[in-house]
Amino acid sequence: MRWDIHPVLIEIGPLAIRWYGFFFVIGLLISIAVLDRVFQQRGFPKQHAHSLSLWLPIGMIVGAHFGHLLFYEPRSIIENPKRLIEFGYGLASHGGGIGVFVALLLFCRRKKVDFRRYLDACVIAAAWLFPWVRIGNFFNSEIYGAPTSLPWGVVFVRTRLPEARHPVQLYEALLCFGVALLGLWLNGKRDKLRPGVTFSAMMLFYFSGRFVIEF
């Protein structure tokens, strides 16, 4: 299969809407809807869900930006300090995770609520963003896998690599949908689980799956 989709979905004058951003927004809207539903099922204040719908995305974007700079471009902070405020270039998923974690911790301390119980609820919602991000990576022809002769191998034309590659982005998208469904299943058993178990189980499944796929 040859894949040569342009990363820009629509251009309206100086405004360019990219496939990655399009799928990111889809995932974010689904996550917000799931967060509201899960908070309602767990008897948490509805206003808290609405507030976290703002707190968590901000924490994720800030964390992903600074995570990218620290892990991948540390020298650029010194050579070009303007990169600190240029949020449109480079996002690291692990930095985004740290940003969400910190934002939620600060919120829970401010509202004096149980951090582990809120963490369980928020990870169930956040998991619905992950697969759409990976689909966005596929449309960007990035984070591809090793060469393969399997029939579903993809030639990412825009990378100028001639070999068919494993579409690791789609493998991980399927993994992430699995994690999201696991979260809904665990949410149905919330009264039988200790606080923090849902978060731990979902992270174990997610990172174990990524380890197998990526290595």
C-alpha cells in the first residue's frame, strides 16, 4: 500500500487545518464527553468535570511542549529562548502525560478531593484521546515501523523511503482503543475496586502493549 496523503486537510487563506489537529480535536471532544459521563456515574461534582475539561488539556499541551524541548531539543532552549513560547513545534506524549498528572494533582489539592479517585475517572476519559493521536500520526506519515514484506505494509511516500513499513501508528491506535474499552469495563466495576487500581491496570496494559509493538 502506498500512502501519500498531504498532512494539511484544508487551507483557508493563511489558516491551515491539519489532519493531525482534526483527529486530535475529535479525540479531545470524545474524552470530554466521557469525562462528564464518568464523573456523573461516580457521583463527583459536575462542575469539577467542566473545570477539568480546561485544566487537563492545558496541562497536556504545556507538558508535551516542554517535554519535547527537554527530551529532544535541550540545546534549543539556550540557543533560541523563543522556543519556550513556540507551542506549535514538537509535542512529546510522555511530557503531556506528566502535564496532565500535575494539573490534576494541583486541581485536587485546590478542591480538597481524593486524587486517586479522580485519577481513575480522568484516565478512563483521557484514554479516548490516545487512538486519535496515533491516527493523526499515520496521516502525517510519522512514527512508522521497521521494513516489512507483510501484505499490509505501507510505503510512506512522503518519507522518501522505498521499503514498505509496519504501520505502527495503526497498531498502536488499535491498542489504545483496547485500553479505552478496558477503562469502560473497569468503570463498571468501580464499586469493587480500590482507588488507583483502574489507573494502574490501564497504564500497565498500555505500556506493555507499546513495548511489544515498538521493540
